[in-house]
Amino acid sequence: MRYWLCITSDENWEVVREKRIWGVSERHRKQISEVRPGDVLIFYVKQKLGKGAHPPLITGIFEADSEPFKDESELFVPTSPGERFPHRVRLKEKLIPRKPVEFKQLIPKLKFITNKERWAVHLMGKAMKEISGEDYDRILSAVKEAS
């Protein structure tokens, strides 16, 4: 079993939550191609500024419920012009906290974030990042506390 941090926007988190599906663009197909049924996907929603502002959040934990597949139908909201998210995997909900967990409180505890001051560089430009079981346990514990 592998653990994946999935980086997304507010709008695409809503798609994940409602449709139980995760998708990435062509440039991230390699990461999602490594996902197998039973793998755990943790959803990280990027910070939002302006109206509806919020810090970076952990919003839910899911289990991969299919092999990766390609589907060109428009489902996700593009984050840049012409962007599509055809590389997908179906999901089964494990845990969605009543209140999302602020990611910044987890940074001191997470081993994959080696530069605690410039922590965002570990996620920049990524749609998915594999993390250790130890880091997953730390995130799961925080999500359970918020549930």
C-alpha cells in the first residue's frame, strides 16, 4: 500500500468529494499511473486568497477503488486555460473531517517536508506526492481529531 498527498483547488475538491473520482493533467500522468486499488489518497486543498480565503487544508482521506484509467469527459475545473484532467482513479471514502485540518500545523511533524521554513517548495508544481506511512499516520491522527 502506498500513500499519496493529492494537491487540488477548492473547486476540484468539490468534484472529488461529490463524484468520488480524482484526476490529473497529462503532465502528472506518471504519478497517477502508479496508484493501485487500496492505496490511500489524502486531499490537500491549496490556500485561497480573497473571497472565501482559507489556509492550506487537509480535507479528506480516500482509498483508490480502481486502477488508473483515461477519461476525456469534462469533469474537473481547469486551473489554467485549456487544462484537462483525463488521467483518473475512482475513490472510496475513508474519512472526511467535520472541520478541515490546517496543513501548517502538521509541518513540524511531517518528515517529507525537510525545509520547514520554505515548506511550500515540497508541493509546488505537483498534483500528487507520495509520502511515507509514518507521515500518513500523523495526518490521519490530526484528521481523526477534527472528526
